[in-house]
Amino acid sequence: MATKIRRKTPKRIKIGYSTFKLLPRSKYWGIRHKACGMCEPEQAKICFVSSLKDSEIVNTIIHEMLHGVVYMFDIDFANPKEEERVVRKMANGLHTVFQDNPKFLEWVLQNTKKDE
């Protein structure tokens, strides 16, 4: 059986032409903002509560990354509630697909830059 390799949370993520900083925050930050994470695209920041379980941090960062994609690629929603609903469902879906198909994610990573 393979040993689980744990890596630190990345410090940055590139979305479109912008590089967003990934910033860990305290559970008190989360309570104050009533959130597990927050995307601030104008400042190129994604904040997340660092005391969450690993899988919750992954899900939160995927969720906030998708908000970044919405902003960076100018995707229009009827209203903020609709954006939140779609982003939440897509983040949960992607997280599940990645978790359930590690070989697929590995394949994606190995083949993404092959055509360059």
C-alpha cells in the first residue's frame, strides 16, 4: 500500500492572467466573516480557515478558486445567490471527482503540458 504524501497548502494559484495568494486564516476570522473562505479577486487573494480538516480546506479552496474563475473570465450570473449556488455545487462535484479518481487527476497533470 502506498504511503500518503502530505504537502503544505500552496501559497499561490494562477487563475487566468492573475496569480492569487492563498492565505490561511484563523477560525475567528471564519466566525467574523461567517465563512470558511473568501475570494477577493480585486486584491488577487483567496483566504481560507486553516483549522478545517484537510478535505474541507481542499473543498474551500476549490470553491473560492471557482469564484476567481467567474471573476477572471467575466462569467455572468443573474445575481450573487445564483453564482454562489452554482459555485458550491461545482466545487463539491469537482472535489468528489478528484477524490474518487486520483489516477484521472494524475493523468490530467501529466498530460496538460504535453502539447507545448
